[in-house]
Amino acid sequence: MVDQSHKLSELVEDLTTSGEPQLNPNKLTEVKKICKVSIDYIEHFYHLIMTQLAKEHAEIRLSAFQMVSELFTRSHHFRVLLVDNFQEFLDLTVETDSDEPLPPPKEVARKLKTIAIQTVQEWQAKYGEAYKKLALGYHFLKQVKKVDFHDVQARTLAERKRQEEKKKRLDRIYKEKVEKAAKEMEDAKEEIEQCLTEINNSMKLLLPTEFEFGDLHTPTTPNHSIASFTSLPNGKSSTSSDMDDQPCCSKDLGDESKNGHTETSIRTTADEVEDCSEEDDDDDMEGLVDEDAFIRNTGLISHKYSLDLNLSTDLKLKETEENEAVVNIIKDLHKLISTKYLPSVQSWVQVFTKAGVPEPTLRQAIDLKKSLDRAMKKHEELHIDYKARQRRVMKAPEGSDDDDDDDDFEEVPEKEGFEPHIPDHLRVEYGLDASSSNPLAGKESVQPPVRRHAPSACHILSRPRNGATDEEQDPTCAASTLRLFKQLTACGVPSVSSSGHVTTSGGCLGPTDQANDPSEDRKNAPVIPFGLDLYYWGKEQPTAGKIIKYVYSQHQFWVPIEVEEEVENKELAAQMKSRYITFAGRFEPVKHRCKAPMPSGALCERQDRVKCPFHGRIVPRDNLGKPTNPEDAERLEKEEWKRREEQPDWRDPELMRDIELATGEDLGSSKTFGKHKKGKGKRKKYPNLSDLKKSANTSRSRLEKKVFNPSSMRRVTDVMNKMDKLKHAKFANQFNYALN
Amino acid sequence: MLGFLTARQAGLDDPLRLKRAETTRRVLSLELNHDRDVDRIHSNGINTIDIEVIEGRYMLSGGSDGVIVLYDLENNSRNAHYACKAVCTVGRSSRYVHRFSVETVQWYPHDTGMFVSSSFDKTMKVWDTETLKPAEVFQFEGNVYCHHMSPIARKHSLIAVGTKDQKVQLCDLKSGSRIHILQGHRGEVLSVRWSPRHEHILATASTDSRVLVWDVRRASGSLFSLDQHNGDKSKASSQAVNTAHNGRVNGLCFTADGLYLLSTGTDDRMRLWNSANGENTLVNYGKVCNESRKGLKFTVSRGCSPEFVFVPCGSSVAVYAVHTGELVSMLRGHYDNVDCCDFHPDYQELYSGGKDCNILAWVPVLRLPDLEEGGTIAKEGKSQAAVNPAFQDAWSSDED
């Protein structure tokens, strides 16, 4: 009995403080079960509910009201009880007393009121005959409070009408949308299908070839030769046709080059290098092994187009010159599909499903979408490795002059790509320092600024140099390949450089070449501002730090004792010869975490260097947060023990709170441990209810916070006091001012 | 009951005893009865009701809308359920209607052919019940809060009128003129009452916190003023001397025998005075909510052995035992403040009117015929349920 009523109280409290718009049906059933047992429970329930209804929170009232309406339709006794106190009930739910408005939050209160009015009307219709006070209450609401029950219905009618209108409007909009979408689809369908077939076909084109090359790990020579043969003339033709548009790297140089004809010869060779390099792209790293042999055998520069397919795990397609066109198409189509067709088809499907259009259209749209998706997926599966798109068009810098100058030079077989060994006697020719075997990028990057100071003389020389660095950026020329190799093989391997550069570089380059080694050091050397120490660098300064003292007495007879006139100030002397460099060290990010176990079960995530502000010194801990070192563990335990002792267990806050609740006296549980349990004490009793005390974030409140905050107030008073004081100081002696 | 009957049969008891016992029993069992309704005519709060004492059949009610309604309380339909019909109305369409709120209506104590009403439109009208036309209209300078005719007067036919003016006016029905004024109050007069015991004794209550008792034959002034502290100066602050309440006194009522006078004030107190010497009997009724700015009409039972007083108290009517001050019951049924109530001495019924436009009839609950001792309780519920299906519980099976 006591059990049950206790449970009933708990249930009622739970249900009413849930803060939800609907009651938990399970708990409600439980309540009903208990209430069904006996009238006593109903009475108990009634009292509980009335207390809850009187709470100053609309959410509690709403929930309580919902429970009331549940019970009201079920129990006669409950009806009697409630009707007996119907005035109060109406006050609390329908707001009959204007002095006691429904509590906040407003939204819920409004909802409560409408629900209550509707429910009262229902009750009146059902029970009004039998319960006189209910009927009286209804009439009271109707006549005195002018609650228009018909208005409630009328309003719902109006609402319904409004809803219908809204629906109609929506329908109309949808219809328009659907029509538009259908039309669009009709228009775009062909295009899409075409696109689909195209992409499918191109993928089909790609795939079979791929399977042919699937086992091509050792390059098949016939294929190769064909490739080289076919591509060579192509390359030539392309160079000639592409003469007009130069790569940007050589474009700016083109203007310069027009000044002097001396350089043209160099230029042509360089260009030829470029031309040739253009042809074989960057795909010649495969077949490294047999390159030498190949070169030796054919006497040709290595033109290799090998398709490296790794089919073991998944499809991987590399764009090559052969399939370039197809891949290009695929790429374009893919882009088209993913950016244009797929979104539009998706939107159509959305529109159709929302508006509910006839089957065929929707199916069409869905089919389209499916096929597009399939195409996309297929494309994904291909894993096409697109080349970085660079404009591969090139132009010789100085159109026709090249041709006539060409014959001045002996045709040298172009060297492309990697040449592991360069005979020593050829090194000079290759523009390499004979002694140093690695012409590093550093050399080239250091030199240009030096050269710039002598524009006219070194002009010719600088060009190819610059060109070389720029060429490196160009993936189509040999220089880039060179760089690639340099990067690949960390140890410097000598490689091809433009031959023209070597021939002309001559003596001018000599000194800079020699300065190669110091330049490396120079790179590492720190840069420091100019100072006295540098001024006196390497000089022995006799006067450094010496101060001449003028001890000169003007007295006629008295002469001071002879003193050394020069005094050496050691500090000053040191300053002249030395320099302070503050060594700040290097920042090292903290890698460890505090990892102390927290009450939540997680580990502390703080990354302090030495000491965590919450958990003290950071010691190595395992994954459970236990210190790995036994001495640390011991120390921590001791600390814990100490802390416990400071806080005797009779002052256990929980216990104290219980005692306080029981006795009603304040033992200071909240005070003593306010620091520890501040958060706990402030925790809301019913977290589900919306907080009424939460101050609204209005402009007013924000301003108030600013204006009335203590520091600003103090500032203002300070200023005012100062003004006051000023006045007093000024007119202190004048009584007529002093008084006010 | 049976004991009383046998005693009566044997002639052991005074006939009055049985009557008293039964009356008391009935008063104690007053309840809002489902079978008794009063027609809703008033569109605004009801300020006053009066049941005539000659036949006990007709009831007058005056509302804030100026309407006066005459009800027939007699149930001749042989049916348990009865809604008191409005016999006639002085409605808004009548050209004689009070323009403002009707504050008091009262039957002429000796005949139902006449009644008197007073209103905030500064008039008091004497009506002919047959024609519903005023036979006489008295004009005053201020709002009329109340008037009263002596229920027992044979030698005079005076109406005491309390208005916004400090003076109590005495109007003579015989001459149709205001013949006398009683000076003494320093505030509006909210309630006037003739003693039912001595026809010349009049009690008046005012906003100046005082209750004065007059003998209208004496011109010089009031007989005495009721003092809540019984002249004990030490208890009273200088200003509170000779005051009946610490606020406005807005209700007065003599007991049926006229020996005591009850007064209510806005200090939420009710006091019982010895009407002979004006002594405060110091009966403690507890808090009697009273916020009315106008007169409050309350009543006492007649013919009970401990008498009861019915006082409007907020939205309910409180029933106190007059001499002990014990709160017997609260009659809760109104949805707004109750302003007036009247007791039907023949049937021990109480009628109350309030701001919620309702006149509620509180009828003694008849005891159900006992069948057998054991079965009563069990059957009670069932018989009730049989009467009305709405009384049945409706637990759905899923709550098992």
C-alpha cells in the first residue's frame, strides 16, 4: 500500500516533470494500473496532481493536465473529486482568474489553455448532465469568461480551411515544378542518354585494351617500336604546328632574345631539346633498365610509351598518349555527368516523389538516375589516373631565324632523360663542373641573382640558365625529368643538361663555379644585423674600450696627482669585439597527455609540459590512467589520503545534505564544499523542463551587462570623483564653492 | 430522527424540538443539487436576491445589469428535477428598468404585491408586482448601496436607505417622501438593517469602520456604536476607538431572534454583537474572505438549534455556527465571487448569487432509503451508476 502510493508519487512527479509535450505511455499505464486498484489511490493521485498543477511552470501543468484528462474519462471518483474543485482547476489551466495568469513559458501556456478549453468542452458534452458543477463551470467559461467554445471549433474550421488552401497552393507549386521538371527531362533525356552511351562506349574502348596490356610487365618491343615510330613524326609535326604558341617559360625570354642574334644558335638547340622532350613526356621512367641498351641499339633517344597497369587488386588506368583522346572524353563526360546531369536528375526525382506524379515519369527519372549512377560507379572503378593537365603546346621562341642558324652547329644527338654516367672528358661539354659530380639545383638557384647585376654582358649566358630553371617547371622538357631523377636518387647523379649552355659559358662562369662549395655554407649561415663587432671585424683596435679621462683642474696651484688618462672600459671593449646572441632554443610541441583518470571515466586530455592544473605533475601513465612508476603511484595515493583526511567522512556532502533535509537545519553542506561541488549544487532539479530563470539574451540584458558591470561602474565613479576633487582643489579656499 | 418521533408521539418533547432537529439536520446537509436549477436570466453578476416570507414561493434577484427577475421556486411538476422559472423580468427592454446595477431588492414584508429595489442609478423604486411598474421612485444624490424595510414593523413603514452620502435616509412609504435623516457616519453607508425584534431599532454599517445602532424615534443621534474592543482603550489605538472593524464594514445581519447582530468587514473578519448593548461577543470565525467594495448580503438560518450563518466567502459560501464560530462547511459551486445569499426558511434551502451570473440552489440532500445495513454501501454506487451512465468507471482493459 505504502509502496504503491510511493510509487504513484514518483510516477506522477516523473511524468509531470518530463517537460515533454506528450506523456510517456508506459508510465501512464502504470499510473492507471495503480489508480484502478482502489479509490484511495485515486485520491492520492488527485492530491498529487493538484499540487503539480499548482506549480509555476506551464510544462508541469500541461503534463499534469494531460494526466488529469486521462483519469477523468476513467474514474467516477476522480471526476467527483475534480469537479468538486473545478474552480481551482479552471484557474490553473484555463486562466479564469486574470490575477493569476498561467506561468511561463508562454508557448506551452497557450497550448495548455487551448487544450484545456477543448477538453472541458468534451467533458461537458459527455458528463455535463451528470456533474452539475462541470456544467456550471462550462457555462461560466462560456458566458462570463466569454470563452467561445464555438470559436475553438470555428478556429479549427478556419485552420482547416487555411490548411486546405495551403495544400492547394503547394499542389499548384508542385504541379508547376513537376511540369517544368518533366519538360526539362524530356529535353535533356536524349542528351543524357547520348552522354551515357558515349561514356559507356569509351569505357568499353578503354577496358579491352587494358586487358590486352594487362600482362605487360616486360614491355613488348614491337609495341614499343610502333609507338615510337608513330609518335616520332607526330611529334615533329606537332612542334612545327605549335611553333606559334610558346610555353610561358620561354615566352618572356623571347623578347630578350630578339635583341642579340648571337644567342639564336644556342636557342635553337635548346628548343630542340624542348621539342624532343615534349614528345616523350614524363613516362620514360619505366623501362629504365633497358634504356641504355635501347639507346645504344637504336641510337635514338628513348621514346617509350609503356602502360603500366596494376591489375592485381583493382583496375587502374593511366592516361597515356594512346588512350588520351578516350580518356579526355571520359573525363569531360564524367565532369558533365557529375556536375550537371546527376544533380538535375536527382532534383527531378525529388520533385516527382514529392508531388507524386504518374508512374512512368518517375520511373524514367529513376532509371536515368540509376544509369548515371552506374556510369559514375564504373568510372570510379576504372581509377583513371589523369595526368596533371598542363598545356602541352609549345612554341619556338624566335620563329624563322632558327632555321638558318641551325646549320651553324653540328647536329648532336639529343640526349634526353637520364644518363647515369658521363665520361669525364665530356663533363665540361655537359656544363658540369669536372670535379663536382652533382650539379645541384642549389647552384642554379644561387647563381642567377649574381648574374643579374651585369645585365648586358651576361645576358646571353643568363638566358639559358634561367631557361633551365624554368624548364624544370615544365614537365614536358628534359630538365624536369632531370630534376625528378635528382629527387629520386638522393645521391646526386649527373645528367643531361643543355649543351649550348656549356659552350658559351666559358670563363665567365668560372669563378662562380668555384664558389660552389662556400655557397652551401652560406646557405646555412645565420643572418645577423650589422653591428660594431662587424665593423671592427678582424682588426685589432687599440682604442677599443679606451676612454680618455680629462682630469683637469683649473686651480692655479693645485694639480691633481698624475693619473692615467686613459682608462680602459672592459665592458665597452668587450662590446666592440663580441656580440650577444640570445639562444631561445627551439619550440618542441608537447606530445604526452596528462591521462589522469577523471570521474567521467575518461582520461585527462590536457597536454601540459610539466604540470596539469587539475591533476598535478604529469607522470607517465598507462592506458587506464594508472601511473606506471610505482613511486608515482605511491605518492599519488598518499596525496589522496591526505585530502580525505582533510575532509572527514562525517562531512560527506551527500550525508550532510540528507541530514539537512531531514532536520531542516543548515549544516553548511553547500557552503563548506561549495568549491568542490559548485556545479553539483547548481544542477537543475528537473533537467527536462525548460528553464524559466534563464535570462533572455536580449539587447537590453547585454547592454546591462556592459553598463552595470562593476569595473565600468568603478571607472565612471573614479572619473567623477576626480572631477569633484579637482573642483575642490581649485576652489578649496572659497567657501561658496566648497559648500557645493 | 426516530427517537424524536417517538418522543413526539409520546408527548415527551416540545413540538419545536423535533422541528429544530430536523431543520438542523437539513441545513447541515445542504449541497449543490443536481435536480434544482435556476434559470439564467442575468447577463451579469447578481448582487442581491430576496425570497418572500409570506408564501415562500417567489424570489427576486437583482443584477449588475440593472435587471430584476422574479422566480417561482415552487416545484409543481411532480418531478424531482426542477428548474426555477423566471416568472417575470424587468429587463433591459422595460422602460422602467434601473439604468445601473441593482444593489438591493426586497419584498414588501407583508405582501407579495410590492417590492422595492435600489440601484446605482441613484434611485430607489417601489414596484407593483402585478404590472411591474414602479409605483414610486425616490431620487438620491448618490449611489444607493442598500435599503431595508423592517420585517416586523406595524407602526411605521419606513425604508432605511444607505447611500454614498454619509447620512442614512429614511423614506416613508406612506407619504412617498424622504422624511428623516440619521447623521453620524463619516463614510458611505454600505449596509442598513432593521432589527427583527424591535421595530424602531436600526443598525447601519459604513466605510468609516463603524456600525451604529439607532432608535429612529430618537432624533439626537445613534444609540451606540459597536466597538470591537468593547471599550478597552488599552487595546485600541487612538483612531480605532469605537470601530467595529479595521476596514470597511459592508455587511450586517441580525439573527432571526434579533438578539445578536453579525457584521462583516473588509478586514476579513466577521463579528457577532449583542444587539441589546452593543457588546462584542468575541466569537472567532476565523478568516472570512471579503473583498467586496459594496454591500455584502449574507443571511442566517432560522429554526435550527444552533443557528448558522451563511456568508459569501470568495467564490464559495461559508457556513458557520453562529455562536461557536465553527466553520461547518464550505459550499463550493460558484466560479466567481459570491455577492449574496438568501435562506429559504420553509424548505431550508439556500440560494446564492454571484458574479458568475449563476443563482445556485443549495438543497438538503435527501437520505436514500436504507434497504439493509450491509448492502447499502455496495449498492449505493450501483444504483447511482444505474441512474446515470456517466457515473460509471471506464477503466479500459489494457490497464490490467
